[in-house]
Amino acid sequence: MKKIKIFDTTLRDGEQSPGCSMNMSEKLKMAAQLDALGVDVIEAGFAIASPGDFAAVKGIAGVVKNAAVASLARALKKDIDTAWEAVKEAVRPRLHVFLATSDLHMQYKLKMSREEVLKSCREMVSYARSLCEDVEFSAEDASRSDLRFLCEVVQTAIEAGAATINLPDTVGYAVPTEYGKFIADVMANVKDIDKVTVSVHCHNDLGMATANSLMAVLNGATQIECTVNGIGERAGNTALEEVVMALKTRKDVFGADTDIDTTQIFKTSKLLTAITGVKVQPNKAVVGENAFAHESGIHQHGVLAKRETYEIMTPESIGLSENKMVLGKHSGKHAIEDKLRQMGFTVGKEELQEIFEEFKVLADRQKSVSDLDLEALVHKKIIKIHESFKLDRFVINVGNTITTTSAVRLIDESGEAVEAVTSSKFGPIDASYSAIKQLVGGEDFELVDFLIDAVTGGTDAQGKVTVKIKSAGKIYNGHAVCTDIVEAAVRAYVAAVNNMIHDKNLVGGGGA
């Protein structure tokens, strides 16, 4: 059985999707979960892009125990030096060097001739190899490159020391039969291709990223680059959960498998959703909420009689289990810890105590606490941010015959309380947001998205609010969970502001 390596780029290409940015704490948690999932390579970021990116890559390199940790780098010495500085302490560091090979990119982006590209490839891959044993070379826009020239570049990269060659469909232009033939042609025309891992990185602009990646496997590729939930630039990347479960389910076709612990797939998907606030579509393959739902009477009868009639994989195979209402206000800390362990969460004593205290508050408000409620509390602790401002209190005066007013009091880092009172004809949330914006004066930002999601059903359910604000072209997320939706909205907005301030301070503070 052929082993297919899984190269996860959720933290690099995935994060480049608008609204999917993550803070340091979130990236570290996501990296730890990807490691638990069993991916072979975690692309932690583009180290030279910003001080924040450098710090994140370096931080991830320091905590990941099993997977290789890679940083992307242009074929430039300064990029490679910065990338190496960020990943060199990893258990298994990798440098990922890329250079465009299509005539379109060479002419209009690089402004380089073919000879210059070949020279740069040789020199920069060789330089990267002098620093790191594991070097991957990506021929950007490979699928639209002249085949003969591309093969020359690939051979050059191999001779210079690249152990992995990536042949991406950078703009999602290829179709499956075409891409499969493309991979086969490269395999047939590069004399030393058998000495390296052949990787594919497909985008989903025409909805064919998964199909293209699988066709590549059939034609000799042994590494797939992908993201959790398929997030990524434009229409996204190959979805990790789709290619992994396709290989697992159809071993008869592909004769290949991965080292992924598939029971961690659903948990990983949910964590990413909790961090980014970007939900997957209900009918999304494998991890969508309807992926294992059968509404048709005929289908229901078939599944009840024998699951295999309409299910080609089980919910349990991806770590999805039935949510049971078993916890209440009389449940003790040990019961909570045991339940968390069953759900796949490992928390420290301090985190457990914090979760337990919030659980007791929630249990007093709700008749019962579900697995989903408990999961929301865990994610609340996972998604920690540096707090420049803490919400102390808010008081709202609202009614259908008066203008809404909101008094908000925040505590800044020095411990000083600041308070503002504002009014709005658009309701309590708008009034509260105006007050908060006034209190963090000097920061230029705007609200671009506001999402409310009920964690469970019923009038006593927790509500999760995700807020996205924009400043200087960058989007910052804020999340909060509470049974009071207005309180959740206020806390989410403060969280987004704190994320923005932390990021700007990090950038202003310097770095690699």
C-alpha cells in the first residue's frame, strides 16, 4: 500500500483566506491539533511576511512534536534566512522555496528570463539545502508552464538538493484528466524524479481541487498539500478531510493511504471553525452537518436496515458521536474532566478549573448542558488573546419608545477604568459598539461582519457571536459565547479590538 504524505497548509495558505486570520494562541492550538491529527508536514506560515508571521512560525516550531514544520520562502536569500531562523528549532524543520515557472508569471510578475529563473532555482535551492536537510521546491503556476522548461527547472532543483518537488495548480485552472496527464508527463521526463517526493497543491477555483489531487496520486504523486475545511485564497484549497477519506474509503482504486488519525477529523474541523468563525456549508463533504443526515424515508429505512446501503463511511470514522445531555448543575469536576477526555480534549489543572467554574454558571442558567455546550466552553478557553482592554460592565437602557443608550466600562492594561455612554437608534449592540470604539480612541477600524450562532437548540441555549473588524486592510476576529446574546456581542467586539491592538503592537515591536 502506497503511503501518501499529508502536507497541511491551513496556517499559511488557509489563513490567507479573508476573515480566517488567527492570533498566536490560536495558531499554536491549531498546530497542536494538526499534530494530533497525524499530518506529515505543517506549513506554519510565511516567516518573512511580517514580525507576527515570524513569531508564529517560530512558536509552532517549538511546540510541534511529530510533524515536520515548514516555512514558505521566495527564492531569495533574505527569505530563506528568515525562514530558517524561524524553523531551525523544530524537531523536523523544512524550508519551502518557491519560484514561478510559467511564462505569464515570469514576464509579468518576476520580470525574469528562463535562464535567470534556472540560475535562481539552482542557487537558492542549493543555499537552502546548505542550511536545512529537508528542502521543498515549488514551481509556482506549474500547471500553466511550458512542460519542457518546467522539467528542466525540476531537474535543476533536484540536483541542487530539493527532496520534495511541488507541482501546483496555483490558480485552479486544471481539470482532472489534464492534471493527471501533466503529473505523468513530468514523471516521465525528469530523469531523477524517482529520487524525490512529488507533491501537488491544488486550488478550488473550478471546484476540482480534490479531484485533481486524487488524479495526481493515480499518476505518481506521493504528497498532497491541503487545508482543513478546504479554506484558502479565493475559492480555497484541496480539503484535507476529503482527500484523506477518499483514499481511505477507496483503497481499491488508489492503492494508497495516509497516516492520518481519521477519528480526529471532525474535532479538527470544529476547532478551525471555532477559531475563524467561518462555518462549513451544511452539505460539505465529510464534515458538513448534513454529511451523515438522511431525510428521505427510503434512505432512512435503508440505513436502519443496514448502514452500508447509503453510508460509505461511518460518523465514528471521523470522530463524530451522538451528543447526549448527561451533565447538570450537580455534576462534579471529575465528571467534567472525564467527559472532556471522552470528547478528545486534554486540559491542564488550571484550564479545567476555569472550565468547571463556567460550567457551573452555565448549568445554573440551563436545564442541562450538552456536549456541544461543553465544547463551546473549551473553545472559549482555547481562543485566548492578549487583553489590552477588559470588559468590566455594561448597562443598556432600551425600549420601543425610547432611544437606546449604552454605558460601557472597560479596564485598560494599567488597571484604570474608562467609561463612555452613547446612544443609537439602531439598538443596544450598535450603541454598545459606539461606546467601545470611543473608549479605544486612536484606533481606526470598522465592523465588517457580525455572526450569531446558537450552540444548541432552545431558548436557554448559549449564543456564539463572531465579530470581524477591518483596519489597514487586515481583518481581525473576535468571539464570545454566552446565554445572553447582547453580552456575547459586546464581549466579541472587545475581543476583536484586542486582537487588532495586539497584532499592531507586535508589528510595531519589530522582529525578523
